[in-house]
Amino acid sequence: MDRMYRVLGYWTIVIALMAFWAQLYPMALIFFALTAFFVALSYLNLTERTYLNIFFGFMFVSFVGFTYYTFFVMPVGPQDHALLNMIM
């Protein structure tokens, strides 16, 4: 199971590099952080159940966060991006 976290780290670094090259810096930073998180977890040698619980928690937080963002933060139409205005 620890190898699957290294695979997740590989794919998140690929996505982070593509976002960085496309000058999507906030997205790239998020995925660089996810890469560090996944690779660090892969070397902890936890039990398979613990790895599955961590992944379930990660997916739950991700889905709830994405749903919140799409319903309450993302603008509807051509106006400025609300999250980008908050960060900048």
C-alpha cells in the first residue's frame, strides 16, 4: 500500500509541473504540497488499514471542499474569479 502512495506522489508531481508550466501557480503549489504529503506518508510504513483510512479522509475532505467551492465560491458568468481576488 505504501507504493500506491508513491504512485499518487508521481501523478501529483506530473500535474503540478503541468500547472506550473501553464502559469497556474496556486494550483501548482497545491499539487506540489500534495506530492510532498503522499511521498512522506509512503515512507512511514503504516498498516494497510491506516493507509486506507488516511486516503478515505483525504478524499472526503477533497470532495466536500470541491463541492463547497463550486456552489459558493466559483462565479457564475464572466465576472472576476472570487478565489483569485481573495488570494491576490
